[in-house]
Amino acid sequence: MNFYPGPGALPLPVLKRIHTELFNFDGTGMSVMEISHRNPKIQFIIDDSVERIKRLMTLNDEFDVIFLQGGGSLQFLMVPMNFSEDGDYIDYIDTGYWAEKAIRAAKGLDRDLEIIASSADSYHTKVPNLAKVQLREKTRYLHLCSNNTVVGTQFHDFPKFSVPVVVDMSSDFMSKSMDTTNLSCIYAHAQKNIGLSGVTVVLIRKEMLTQVSENLPEFLDYRTHIARRSNYHTPPCFSIYVMWHILRWIEEDMGGLNQLGEINQKKADLLYNFIDSCALFDCPVEKQSRSQMNVVFTLPSKDLEQQFIQAAAESGIVGVAGHRTKGGCRVSLYNGVTIEAVSSLTMFMEDFAQNN
Amino acid sequence: MNFYPGPGALPLPVLKRIHTELFNFDGTGMSVMEISHRNPKIQFIIDDSVERIKRLMTLNDEFDVIFLQGGGSLQFLMVPMNFSEDGDYIDYIDTGYWAEKAIRAAKGLDRDLEIIASSADSYHTKVPNLAKVQLREKTRYLHLCSNNTVVGTQFHDFPKFSVPVVVDMSSDFMSKSMDTTNLSCIYAHAQKNIGLSGVTVVLIRKEMLTQVSENLPEFLDYRTHIARRSNYHTPPCFSIYVMWHILRWIEEDMGGLNQLGEINQKKADLLYNFIDSCALFDCPVEKQSRSQMNVVFTLPSKDLEQQFIQAAAESGIVGVAGHRTKGGCRVSLYNGVTIEAVSSLTMFMEDFAQNN
């Protein structure tokens, strides 16, 4: 049972399909790994993935969808590079580790960055109330991280702001249906909920592209990749191919994001309810801010936490250690994790609690 | 038979190994796709790949080896960003399509770039004589592209220059043993000779790193990735894993780069000798500049070229069309292409010549 924080568990039916067609993709007699990125079959995988994302998220044609390399880390630079100029105001919300990484990267550019809300005061155990966030008047955009994998918090709704809202959705993208009306740009690497590392999905409202700086290197300009349908240079074809299979699984096997979101909610409820009912485990995160994806908890001592992680490994349960910068425990419940796996985990935790 | 210019054919034993262990990597009970990038098994794949590259290329510890995302295209920016400052002289050699892309990207930065040698006069049918290249006195580095996939030329030796030499080796990296004494930085994406798109190998002489600008974004600074052993952010694990298998295949199955280079030479000789002996096909590239990797040739008319490409496809031979910007025909002979495949191709070409 795999509860890694990503890369992590993939849906078994997807793995089986990849395995079955590994030597012969779609009647070509070749592995999908061996097909040129200029072959129409690869462009079809790219285009069909775009269409599936739009359909699953009920996006209208106001959004462009592209697939890039470089993970969230490159987006930490591309977002300010594309959506602001030297000296511009840009507002960020600090909700811990990854939000801070985005802030540090953008601060390295010549922008006037301000952290206009932060959960640091509460040790990041709850997300700021977006309804109370005050933006600076001339700010070009607001940036936030929707799900905070290290601290186990999540924004569940996005109100309307007077400026474009850019969301790092790396760890909850495609985990549930989501209202994108008030969002202007969403980016997410694939290795949490939709596949392998190596590909990053970026959704951009077309109106954002009218003000991109003309001096941006072509490679770092979103418009380059939009114009070339994510095939400006050789795309990470295999990672896109695995994502495509997962998108098909979400749409055809699971029935869409509503159904998938319900399952993910059940998984999270099962684990949080057990933790809240058991004296040995403590989840420090405020209930309204709890992440559906990453459940962080502690035990009464570091020793006991180490024993727990060790005993879990011996029972075939991997990936329950907290982030290396934070300690404690963390269980990740991405799309590839089954409700049966969560159920087995709670039983294991119950046994452990009785014996300790 | 797959002669794609990359992504292209993979060695069959490698595909078989990937297929065999797809559900259970190294006794973990998990697919390699599902393992966290912080797991020691993934770091082992990264570190062992570094060691194998160093051993195969007989590099000493003067080189650092890292694995990045973004392909050659991102290196077109990272090279000038890391190895020069605003206003610095940087010298480039123009040998066609990809060299020009590197030049265009670097020109977008505030450097003083000069094309100090070019093969444009000969329509890129031969590479400039490096022994005659005159660098500008204060130039920070010389950049060149060792193998030119679109025009089918290749530099076969690298003399010593008074400044560091940076080589885009994307399409002949790991195809033969090579003297790196006179080179300071080598970069190559993997999808030609060592695997899948999505990962780019960069070799950097340590002395190059002492002068990197302090104002570079962390993500774009080579030192970031060196310090974190290519695990600064989530690496493209699966692409690295496939590369690792190909490196093992080169070392353990093929016996190293000398042996592999001999086979690649035989493949190229077979095809060039046939083309030179057959009146229907013409290779426009000067003999000393011919690429061992990409064999370009023409037929007497565009119509006949189309017929040839079509007939090849009907015989199960794919990837023989020339680059979309250039036309004609092109056959790529990367590591994954067997000598048997080349032999079958020349037989097909001979038949085609007899019937046309």
C-alpha cells in the first residue's frame, strides 16, 4: 500500500493498459516510447488530453491548456515572467513550504512582491480566509497554492478578486470537480493525481496573454507553447501518454470528477474520522482547512512516530513519514490510492494504537 | 523498422526489461512509476546513471553530471545564463537548424553574441574547419552543435581552444567513444541515443562553476542541481529510469562506447556506401562532414521522394522523411537501430531504385 506524497500510486487499470500496449501502441508495431513527437499519433495524445481536461473540468474555450516541462519550480518563474513586468506589484499568499518556494523564486525577479496573507502565525495549520484578503490596488495578480502537501491544508473555494488569480494546483488538480470561474491561471505537475513526473499542465485564460512582455525568451513565453500545441520542442511524450491514460480512466472508468471527488472525500473522511477518534494520533490542522489529499498527523513522541513508520513499512505500508523538513507523519490520498487501501491503513493504525 | 529522428527506436532488450519489471521494480511490489523521488531506489538510479556516464565516457572527477528537464531548448538559455553575464562576448558556430535555435535563444539575452563560423555558405553541407576558427579575444565561451540532425553533418573532433567549449551533443551523445579533453560543457537530451524525451544530461567541468552569476534564479543555476544530485525538485524519474537501462545496456550488453561506436560506424558505412553507389539517391553532404547518426539524401524529384517515403511506410519502414523545414529524405541511425534494420533498408532502397 503506497501513500507516497508523489510520485505515488497509479490506478492499477492504467498500469495494466500501459503494460499491455508497451511493445505495440495503437497498431503501430512500436512502443509509444519509440514514436516521433511529430507523428500524428503523439499529437493526438496531446490534443485529446487537452480536450479531456477541458471536458472534465467543464472549461469553456476561454482557457488554453498546455503541457510543459520543469515542474512547479519552472512555473514559479514563468508565472511572474509572463504576467508581470519589472517593478510591477504581485501579491502572494504564504501557506507554507511550496507557497514559500514560489515566493522565493518570484522575489528573485525584479518585481515588487508582497505577501498579503500568511498562515505562518498558526504554524500553517489553517489557510487564510480568502474573503478577508486585501490586495494592493495596482497588483498584477494574486498567487496562491491550493493544496499544501507539507502541512496538510487546502483552500476549498476561490472567491472573486479584482485581479487575476493564479493557483498552483499541483497536488489537488483533477482530484474533484472545482469551480474555475474566478481563476485565471492554474498549473499542476502530473505526479500527484494524474501520472508521472516530467510533465506540468498549465491552464491559462486567453485574456491573460494579451499583456505578456515582448522581451521574454521564446521558450519561457506561454504563447510559444500554445501556438505549437505543446509541441514547440520535443514534449515529454511518455509522461503525457501516462497522463492521457489517467484522464481516460477518470472519464471512462470513474465517471468524471464529481464521482472521483466523492471517492476522494470518502477516503479523507475515513482517515480523519479515525484520527479524531483515536487518542494516539493527532491532526494539528483546523477542520475547515484540512486537505483531502495529504493528511498530516503526529504521535505523542518522535520515538513512537519512528516506531509507527517502521511498523507500517513491515506491514507493506509505504510513504507515511512526514515531509523531511517537518517530521511527523503524512498520508497522501491521491487519485491512485483506493478506498480499500485507506481502510487497511486505518485498521493497521487501530492495531498500532492498541499495542502502544 | 523505425528510423525516426528522435524519439526513435529503443533497444529491444531494454524494452523487454522495462516490460518485465513494470509492476514490481526491484522487489518493491510497486511500479518504478509509483516510487517517490525521495526513495533511495530512485536516488540510486540517478547516482548510478551518473557513474555509468562517467565510466563509459572515461570522465574524471573534473566533471559534474546532472539530469534536467526542458530539453536542449532550455539549455540554449541556461548555457549563456550560467557561463556569461550581460554584455559579455559569446561566440557561436552556425551549422544549421539547431545551432541557429541556440543562437536565437542566446541573442534574446543581453549578451554580445557573434557567429564566428558558419556553414550557411555551403547550405550546411559541410561543417566549418574548427582548426581555422578565430575566436574573439575576450569571448567567454564557444558554442557549437556536434551533430546536426536536420542537415546530416557532424563534427568528428574537437581541437583545443583558448576559451571553454560548450557542445550541444543532443544527437550524438553516447553514440561512440569521444575525446572530451578539450570540452568544458556538454549537453544532450535523451531521446536520440539514450532513451525518452523529458530528461537532458548536462556535463560540466567544475572550473566552469566558479564564475556563475550570483543573480541567476535558483532553478536555472546549474549549481542548484549539482548540489542536490539532480533531485532539487521532482526529477523526470521514469525518463531517467529508461536512460539508466540504456546505459546498462551500453555497458553490459554492448561492451561500452568503443564497441557501440564501431557498430554505429558500420551502420552508417553501409547506408552511405549504398547511397554513393546508387544513381537514384544522392547525399549532398561532403564526405568528411557526414553524420554517423542522420543520413540525409535526395531523389531526383520531390514526387519520387514522396513515392519513396510512401513505399517505405507500406513496407513497414517509418521515419525516412526529411525534416519538415527541409524536405528530402533522412534516416536516423541512433543506438536503438540495429544493423539488420539498416541492411533491410538498403535492400528496400535497392529494390526501389530498380523499379524507378
